[in-house]
Amino acid sequence: MSSSPQLLIFDVNETLLDTKAVTAAINKELGNSEAAGKWFQSLLHYSLVETVTGDFADFSQIADACLEMTAKNYGKDLSAEKREIILSEFKKLSPHSEVFEGLQRLKNAGFIIVALSNGTLETINDQLKYAGINQLFDRIFSIQSIGKFKPHPSTYAYVLDKMEISSDKVLMIAAHPWDLVGASRAGLQTAYIKREGKSNYPLSPKNDFEAENLIQLSNLLIH
């Protein structure tokens, strides 16, 4: 049986913040309801290509490159200015409806709360500030400091090192199964948040917790 976690690491996009505005902007511009999904798949794919091949470009650069590529796949030619406008929506995302209360409950219960994102530190700080939840985090981490993208084991190890805590006392919380696979195989406990349109990876190690939202998760964690 896993020990009770002390440190909670939160993924940001989709786990905490609702990305529908970005999805809508991409789908509208490219004229296809599946365009944003294709773009996001390529974003994850090429971030892993960078990591596996030992190179590094920040997430915003890869996001822009993949949007340019996705647009061309739909017969569109988006200017750099247009792509920048679309991707700037990432800094203006609202939190899911229960996130503030869920985080507040967990903070009040004494958990240490940090964020870990593939995005740049500037972007993460802007996002959490715009969403009005930045004050609930004890620390905010970007994989920029490691030069590898989640789910590489070193991304999780970096947070453990900085927070001076062992993996068995840490819970990774995400709506992305791939993130949780990485965390689990790095020795962390995992919690899967079942956001709309997401489904768990059948080959994932069994998650320690699964919840519909952060309120439900807080009920599972607070004794």
C-alpha cells in the first residue's frame, strides 16, 4: 500500500486549465473540427522527438512549428502573426469550474502543491496568474530547466530534487495518461483526472487514484 502523499505535482493544461478556447480557435482557422486534435498530437510527438534525439526547442517553438505543419496538411498557409495570435490563447485560459475550490481544499489540508508543465516558465506563470490560481502553488516548475519533456524520468526527478523529497511521498496529478505513465515509472504515485474527451491508456500502470475532478480527488486524499 502506498504511503499518503505529502507533495502534489499538478500538470497544467487540460488538468487544471480548460483548453477549449485554443481548440476552437485552431478548428475555426483551419476549417475542420479535428484540426486541433491533430495539432496537439503532433505537438506531443515532436516534443518527444526532440527529447529522444537529444535536442531541445522550447514548447512554444514546437507548438508554432506544428501549427504551421498542421495548417499545411489542411491546405492552409498561416502567417507567423496569425499563428502567434492563435497560440496566445494559451495564456488566457480559464480554470475548470472546480479547480480553485479543489486546490484550496488540498492546500488547507496541508499538502505541498506545485505545478510542472512542458511549457516555458513564463507561460506557466502567465497562465496560472490569469486563471487566478497562482497563489495556491508553493512552487512552479518548467521542464526548460532540464531540457527534456515529460514524460522523461528526469523531469519528475528534477522536482523531487528541488523539493528535497522521496518519490514515494509524491503524487502526480494529470488528465494525460502519458504523463502518469512517466511519473509512475519514475516511482511517483499517480492520480488520473477524467476530463471530457480523455480516456486512460490500457497499458498504463494502475493509478493510485482516479477522480472525475479535483473536488472528488480532494475527498479521496483528505482524511
